[in-house]
Amino acid sequence: MSGYHLAQINIGKLKAPIDAPETAEFKNNLDRINALAEASPGFVWRLTGEGDDATDLVAFDDPLIITNMSVWESPAALGAFVYRSGHVEIMRRRAEWFEPMDVFMALWWVPVGHEPTVAEAVAR
């Protein structure tokens, strides 16, 4: 869609706090996966908090629910990163760190140059 980019939010409810030993492997891979996203064709923007990830941002009442948001040039660019890059190896292991959820993601179009807010994404 000309003049628009694809925004995405995905959330997950951790089985243990982000700084717990049970989630250490997930947390220790965040920098690598975030760098891979940023280097991917079609990447535009991603949400960050105090560090270089968004794990410190609280968008829900439950502190075990963590948020990831990004903007991509197209669905194809997002799909290539999620399903055809090194990201897939971590995604395959999500059951080790996250509880199952019925609703965990939303996609929507944003005007080029728009950085969605957490509140905007949660509303989606």
C-alpha cells in the first residue's frame, strides 16, 4: 500500500519474570534477534525501552506480559524476518518461556513515518 507501512504488536506472557533463570536464554538472545530485525530488508522501526529492547515497558496489568512492536515496509518483509531468518529458531522455542495465549498479535497499516504508541497498539 503506497504511503503506508505495516505495524505489528505481539505480546507474550512469560512463565517467569524476564530476569529469572528460567527465561535467561530468551533474554540473552534479544540483542541478537533485535539486531537481525534491524538489518532485515524492509525493517523501519521497533519499540525500545530503557535498554535496547522493550521488556521494561509495561503495557498490561500483568507484569509477566511483555510487548514487542515494530514497523515494516510490507507484509512480505515482516514475514521474511519472522519465518525465514534466524528469528525462527527462537520462535520455535517459545513454549519454553511463554504461556499459551489465544490473542497475541495485531497488524495494522500506519502512514509512512508514523511510530505507533503502545496505547495505540494495545487498542488494536
